[in-house]
Amino acid sequence: MNDDRLRDLLEKMTLEEKVGQMVQISGEFLEKGSVLTGPMLEKGFTNEAICLAGSVIGIQNAATMRRIQKNYMERHPHEIPALFMMDVINGYRTVFPIPLAQGCAFEPDLSEKCSSAAAREAASSGIHVTFAPMADLVRDARWGRVMESPGEDPYLNSLYCRAMVRGFQGEDIKYSGKIAACVKHFAAYGAPVAGRDYNTVELSENTLREFYIPAYDSGIKAGAEMVMAAFNTVNRIPSTGNKWLLKDLLRKELGFDGVLISDWAAIEELIAHGYCNGRKEAAEKAFGAGIDIDMMSGIYSEHLSDLVRSETINEKEIDKAVYRILRLKNRLGLFEHPYKDAGEEEEKKYFLCQKHRKLALEAAEKSCVLLKNEGEFPLKIGRKTAFIGPYVNTNKLTGSWSFTGDKKEIVSIKEILSEYPEYTENITCMQGSPMIEFDMELKGFDEEEKEKISGDEIEKMLDDAEEVAKEAQSVVMFLGEHFLQSGEAASRAYITIPSVQKRLFDRVYNVNKNISVVLFSGRPLDIMDISRKANAILLAWLPGTEGARAIMNILTGTAAPEGKLSMSFPWSVGQIPIFYNSDSTGRPYDNHIQQDRFRSRYLDIPNEPLYPFGYGLTYTSFSISEVVLDRTRISRGEKICASVLVKNTGRRTGIETIQMYIRDLVASVVRPVKELKAFKKITILPGEEKTVCFDIGEQELSFYKSDGRYGCEEGKFRVYIGTDSRTDNFKEFILE
Ligand code: GLC
């Protein structure tokens, strides 16, 4: 439909029909069995509101979507097609590693392919819009939703957000297999005080702009069709009703002109925030801030028309919002093809197809991070080995946003062993303990996730595991958080593995010191004790459909680990929030030199994380030369080239991610001690050497200055080049 016809359609619509386009309802109202991702409180939707609602959330199969769309359009006065939206975060039926794990691959292009595959599968189920990528920068592992983010670095997050938008949307969302992306949660949802989900966010505007906005901006510049406002406050005003945030910053400054949707019932939550007196005021403030679509609060359908009739809201503003929504439907081609790619044949063709499974395997292999290895990995053929832990025989290897994946289609470690016959005869598998004990709080989740095992049964499991461990030459333990201990509404104060699994680890360690660990988690964990005692630790995160095969490929050496942490692993939860790009402070503490006690430090733990951002081992070793600069002074507009010589000093071909960090030593606002500005993944044969070069210009040196403007300032800089954020390999240069 051309734009003129779209505007003609808008002209013909009544006020109620226009407001209807601004209302999103759960598929639950139209079809039992849709996915509920928020509280389904009594919403008071009238039957008319349901018939006019412009979009639907939570429908996850083609047949249902086609039935709903057909009925919806037959009842609609102008036969306007509905938009079908869903959280397609890290895959659809083929599930990829959680985004935090994908960030560890340091390969945004790979995630673009994963997002494209996810779009292909989701589109075949009739989904038009995904509520992804989640672009929230994260620094606090107590927050359960760190699993949805690419990590703690604004540059890396920006690359991933752009890649995922491109993957979902492709060149044109009208094309087959493409869906609209929704960058979320605007803004700074990843910075809740104390890591407690939905809590207040307290940031300076400079920190907001420098660290949290870049990834959203990157997704918007990549053409994201939608943005979702966050639940949290910014500058003590809830994002959903925050005019400065949504109109001045998002629309005017960042230039976003797509559809702005609230988060689930967030408009209603303006009341609980103490920002609005009641539903009517919430409608007025949310609309006044620029929210186009009300997700599941019912408030827009209840009050917007009256607010227009009472001339509190100008109908022309309603027309602008409705035009953006109709334009999105038109860009998707829904007026001509209301079912777009939805079809059971398409689902059969694309779900878990070999191409997608292959991609899932590659992504899972590349997102695993080898944290420690004193020679245990790869496993030795013929060595009597025990595989012990609740992650040995579970197929729940996906994150909490992977409800569209069918766990029956995922094999466990134990099941995949048959593909490694040369190892199988010497490996004994033993669960050893439940994933979590029944008293663990997983409020609101399916009861079946809490295994009902008595204390005596647990003791028996631990005893049996101890016996198996005694007989083994070495033990590999498969341990980690329950997959529902991370994700939305899953903040944790103690970020350890479940206590029953720690009992299992200790019992095994008491009888066999040759322990390695494969760790599953949706967040960085406090693994201090495990890290001291285990000879090797492979972090698998929540690796998705091909997770078991990826892990076994790495454990047997078929694949080599190459992942680098996209988020710091704390030494202790007491350090949190902890992140590499922190400020020096006026009393920096350097534990390598003798200093007075009046320094920025703890009495009882180090400042450094246990494993830092950018860190990860592989099955070979590398040496890196000093940094070489082609010049030591540059003027504006010029570039400097910084290079290193990298040598593979091991016996295996290896992949290393060479990282380049900048430090601005003196500026009009304090600058971080390091900032990642570029990285290159290189493959080097044993004994081979390669030169890796990075160009540095104004772009790499710019920041939000004390006058609020973005740019660089003359002065002295350091350029660091290394294999993780701890590198002290630097040279200095001057910007004149
Ligand atoms: C949830 C999440 C948001 C998600 C939305 C729809 O509350 O905050 O990320 O997209 O509801 O499921």
C-alpha cells in the first residue's frame, strides 16, 4: 500500500479504531495456550477493545496465528491486519546460546546469522516483530537478566545490537523470513540499584550517555523498527512516562522515528511508581511521553478516547502514533499479505533444519570460555573418567527466554556420549545430586522445576557419586545454576551454584583431587572455591540446542575453546557491580606495590575480579610483542597505527582475540582506566607469527565532555593491546 492510501485509511478511522491500534493484548485473550511473559492481572478489556486491538503478543505457531488473523480481520471495520509480536531473544525452535554467551564469541557477524535464522523460524510461525535485541549494558551479576545482554562493554554491545537488528530485519522486513526488531529496554534497565530487578536506576547523565546509550543508538542506526521503554526510572522519572528520555533523547537526539512500545503493563506501573494518581493520568503521561503501543495494561483502550474528547490530548498526536503503527504493518507487507510467512509447511521446513543446527553448534562452541586448564582438557582417551553432576543428564540447556524451543529436541551430555565411542567405554555418568533442592525459591515458575527429592534420597545420590569418584582417575563435574535462576524476576543475592551441588562438589573433591568443571549459568557466578580446587573450568553458560555436542567437541579436542568473557566474573559478590572500564579514583590501589592503607580497596578481598572482561584460554599459547606505534603525536583528523606481533607458541592451531584498549590520561571528565575500542580474532598455526594492527583516530578518542558535547580533547593517551582487559602492554601518544 502506498503512503497516500495509508493516510487515507487513517482518515477513515474512528477515534476508537485508532486507539485500538495502540493496544496490545496477549494471545491468551484470543487463544488459550499462548505464552505469558508478564503478570496476567485482571485487565478489564472490553470485547470491543479485544476486537480492535492492533497487535497480539505470545502466539507461537502458524496455525493459531492464521486462525486469529483471519477472525480478526473479518471483524475489523477496515480489515486492518494485526501485528504478532514475541520475545525471540536467542533463537526460536533452534535455540542459540544466551546473548551473554554469544557476546563471549566476540563475533557479532555470527550473532547476525543466528538472529537471521531465528527470524526465519519465527516468521514461519507468523511472528512479525521480536522484542529483541536487548541492548542493556550490564555490570551487576545479581541481576537475572544479564543473560539477555551481550555484556559490560558499550563498544562490544553496540556491535552486537547492530548485528542482531540486521539479522532479524535483513535488507527489508517485507522479505520472506524477516521480522522487525525491537531494541530494548530504553533506558539503562541493566543498572538497577542492588541488582534487584525492576529497581530504581541511579546514573549521572554522563554515565548514561557514555556507557548505556551507545548500544541502543547502534540498534536504532541499524534501522530497528521499534524501541521498548524500560520499567525503571531514569533521573527519578519512570522511563514509560519520561518525556526527556523518550522525546528529547530517543526521538529528537537519537532520531528514532519508529514505533515506541511500553513494556508489559508498564503504563499501569506508573501508579505503583507513585508517578501517577490513577489509570487516566497514567494514560495521559505515557502518551505525553510518546508511548505508541500499550502492552497489556488496558489503560489506553480505557482512557485515550476520553482524553481526546476532553481535549486533554490532541487527536493529531494520536494520528501520528497510529500512522507509525500502520506504517510498520505496511513495511511488513501485511496489508497485501496478512499471513506473511506463516505456514505449517514453512515451520516443518525451517525448524531445527541442518543449517540452523550447524549454526547453533558453531555459536555454542565459540561462546564457551575456558577459565582454567592445568592440563585436564582435552580429555585423554583411555583414562577412567567420571562425569558427575545434574547437568550430565539434563536437556535443559537453554535460557529462560527459550520457551519456544522444545527441550525434547535437545540431547543431554549423557545422551551425546554415544557419538564419542573412543571415550564412552571409559566414562561413567552419575547425576550425583538434584539441580536444586525443593526448598529453593523459584516463585511463580512451574512447580515441576523443583525436584521433590527427600533428604535421604539426596544423601544416597551423594554417596553413590562419591563411590564412582573414588574409582575414577579423573572427574569432570557438570554443575551450575538452574536455568530459571536467571532471566526476568530472577535476581540473586548469593550468586553461587545451588548449595546441594556444592555439597556434591565437596564430597567428590574429598575423594578425588583430579576434578574439572563444566559450568552452566545465566550470569557470572561466585566460583572462588571451585576455582581454587578444580584443575580446569570450562564455562558453557546456557548453550542451547547444540550445547551438549559443542561441549563434548571441546572436551575431546575436536574443537578448541576460543571464548572471551563479555562480563567480569567477580572474586566475590561483595565486589559487585564490577567492570573493567572503571575509573581510577583519587586513591587508586595497586596491589603490586607497597602503599599506605588509605587507598580505594577492601580489607578482605582484592579489587580485581576472579576472571576479567576479555579473558579466556584456549588449547595453545600465544606470545605478544610490545606495542609498536607508527608515530607518537597526531593532530585532529590524523590516525595512528598501533601494532603487535602475535606468535603461537603452542603445539595446536589456535584462535586468539587481540583486544585494543585506550586510556585518556587527563580529560574534562574522568575517563575509565581502559576502554575497548577494537578487537581482531586471528587464527595462527603452531610456531606462526602474525602482525595485528589497529588504527586510532578521533572516533576512538571521543567521549561526552564536561560541556555535554561529544568529541575528543588534546592530551596524552595510552593504547593497550593484549588478550584480555588486564593487559599492561601499552605505549603512549599525544593528540595535539
Ligand atoms: C517482559 C520483559 C520484556 C519482554 C516483555 C514481553 O516483562 O521485560 O523484555 O519483551 O515483557 O514479553
